Amino acid sequence: QVQLVESGGGLVQAGDSLRLSCVPSGETYVRTTMGWFRQATGKAREFVAGINWKGDKTTYVDSVKGRFTISRDNAGNTVSLQMNSLKPEDTAVYYCASDPHSLQAVRIRPVEYTYWGQGIQVTVSS
């Protein structure tokens, strides 16, 4: 069993930055692809960014490319999402998720991720 805990959310103004962190626990954490998803009110959960277990492959949704950066520190057991130039449309609950069935590929469908955090609110005001 893997438990995921997100931190770092909050209320910011457009153009500001936030850094989300996800601290997983469990024996199999290191060898999994990790992803960040978000869900805005009334919308489906969508993939934001993902990173494979080695940290040498990342994937982003087009709307955040050039603004968000996902990274992982396997030694420190942390996955982070640096969010710069935030926009009001980035407002959502952000979730950290683990895909233990994939080591190299970064998959983007929520159904492919087994373990999820409780979610953390990010609100960007205009």
C-alpha cells in the first residue's frame, strides 16, 4: 500500500508561483511513474504532468508546458510540481498519483494510476 500526501497549495494572484510537493510512503514508491492531476469544479479530472521512475522522462499537458516543471528526488522520497506564471484557469484541486505498473512510460489517463493523494486546493485570482 502506498500513501500519498500533497502540500504547498494555496491562494495566489495571476502570475505568481507555487510549488506542490508529494511525499509518498511504501516500499514500492521509487520504482513507479508519478503524476500530477487536477480537477476544477464541474470538470473531469485531467492529467497535468508526469515523470518516470528514473526521472529522465517527463510529460505535460499542453496548457502548462513552459510554465510547470515536475521533478522527483528519489533519495528524499519527494515528487514536486513547480508552477510558474499561474493563471486563473489553473484553479483546481491538485492530486498526486502513483502508477506502479509503469516504470518508463508516463501514462496520462487517471484510471491507470493506482494510488492517489487526498488533493490540495490551488486558487489563482485574476
